[in-house]
Amino acid sequence: MGGTQTIRTRKDGRGGLGTTLSGIAVAVGFVLFLGGFVWGAVVYQPYTVPTDSMVPTVQPGDRVLAQRIDGGEVRRGDVVVFTDTVWSNAPMVKRVVAVGGDTVSCCGQGGRLTVNGEPLDEPYLDREGDSAAAAAGTKQFEVKVPEGNLFLMGDRRGASLDSRSHLEDAGQGTVPRSAVSARVDALAWPSVKMLDRPQVFAALPGGISAPGPLRLQVTAIVAGAALVVLGGAYGPVARLLGRGRGRAGTGGR
């Protein structure tokens, strides 16, 4: 009888290599799942965007995930979170269209914004909600961005209070890099999607910023959850299969 019981124990999944591997899968899964969440909480911060100045990229009331970065990491095309007391005491979200050393002007051929004399074909602009003139920006200007500063604009040019609204200030509407606290990488609620880096700026000196680690963090969380579920399910499934085989063997006798 003792020998028979030992065989059943191995068959129903309560011992042997399968149980060991399922336990390892559960342990690794928990590490990946919790590690992904902790990593995400350290690197990213959620913000709610209250205005429509970044439509269609970000809708009013959208919850976004922004990677905590140093202002020195900002590149053209980034959607950033910044606080500048000249603009507002609250965090604001705008797109970087020019960096220190650039000359940004409005408007060039076809009403397009130009950076260093090159007209930009900006695919993220709100061309439906804005009129053609508003999308291009009706205010004529030319600004040489001071080193260490950024020129910021909203994607809905006709409704955005941005660097154009502060052209008469000392910095001609530019904001110090040190004012930037984060870069928006994704929409979290109610839409869920990653924000692409606009390729229109890729050929300019400095290029565009590299993607943040959010995809890797999500992958770790999903993979961890899958391992926990699969590892935890192994024992019950193996026991059911073992009982089925046991009944079949008894009927054969």
C-alpha cells in the first residue's frame, strides 16, 4: 500500500519535478509582477491634463504617464511636464519644438513652423479642430532660443497659451530646461496608448529621445502575472489528470 500511495502522489502532481517547476514559476512570476509595478512607480508619475491645448495628442481630462527625467534629457518633439512661475504655478504639458541654439519662426512655406530655416511638417497638430491659419499659428515671430532653454507649443495651436503668449518676456517665451520634471510617454486613462516620438525632428542635431522603459515594465508585469497563473494552476490540473488516470486504471482491473 505504501508503494501504491507513493506512485499516486507523483501522478497527481503533489511531488516530483513538475511541482518544483511550478513553484519556481510562481516565485519568478511574483518577482516580475511586483518588480514591474515598483519599477514603474519609481520611474513614472501620473498627471491629469485639464485643458484642450494638446488635442488631439492628449484630450482634456486624460490621465497620462510621464517619465521622471532631468531637463538635460529633453529633445525636440518631446511632450513634457514643466512648471514655470512666469506661466503658472501649476504643472503644464506642452511639446518642445525648439531647443537652445535653434532659431524658431512662424511662418514658413505653406504656413508651417520653421526651425533653423527648415519648415516642419508636424503630423501631431489638430488640423480638424483648428482652422488652417490657427494650426500654423497666426502670430508672426522669430526667436533665437537661448542655450539651456526650450521653446514650447501646444498641438492645438489655436487654443494653446504657450511660448507665443510670452514673447515679450525676458526669455522671449522660452523656458529653462530645469523647469522640466517629466516627459509624457503614454496615455493611461481613458485611452491607453504609447506616444510616438515625432520623426520630423530626427534629422536635426541631437535627434529625438529614446523610448522610455514603459513597454519593458508592462511586459514584465504581464509575463509575471502569466507565470503566477500558470504555475498556480499546475497543481490542480495535475491532480485532476492524476485522478482521471487512477479511475481509468481501476476500471481496467
